[in-house]
Amino acid sequence: MHHLVITASASSSSGDASSSSSSSSSISVALAVLASNDHRPSFLPSDRYAFSVPRGVRRKALIGRVEAEDGDGGRNGVVR
């Protein structure tokens, strides 16, 4: 079982450092690997990703991509 924490944060500033504000929200995600195999999937290039979302982005827009690989052969090596 892989455990991921996804954090979204927003900040706003009027140009004056004393009047800036920020907010954030986090959610924990458990990722179950269903195939029984020899190698665990590993996330590329590392276990930490950061994505920025511009203000006004449309709903359901792709904001980032996470990649993983698995050293097993055949169907057990496919990561989607």
C-alpha cells in the first residue's frame, strides 16, 4: 500500500508583505497495488511532486502528471 498526501495551497498578496494571506487543504490518498509480483512500483523521478495551478484554470484541466515504473515483466509490469 502506498500512502500519498496531496496538498493544495493558494496565496494572495496586494503587494504589501504585511497584507498577504494564504490557505491550504490536504487529503491523504491510499494507493493499493492489486497485482502480486516481485517488484514494487517506484515513482519517477522521485517521491515528491509539485504542480502550480494558474488562477482561472478550467475545470478538469490536467495540472500535472505522475509517472511510475515497475520492474516486473508482462502484465504485472504495466503501470497506468
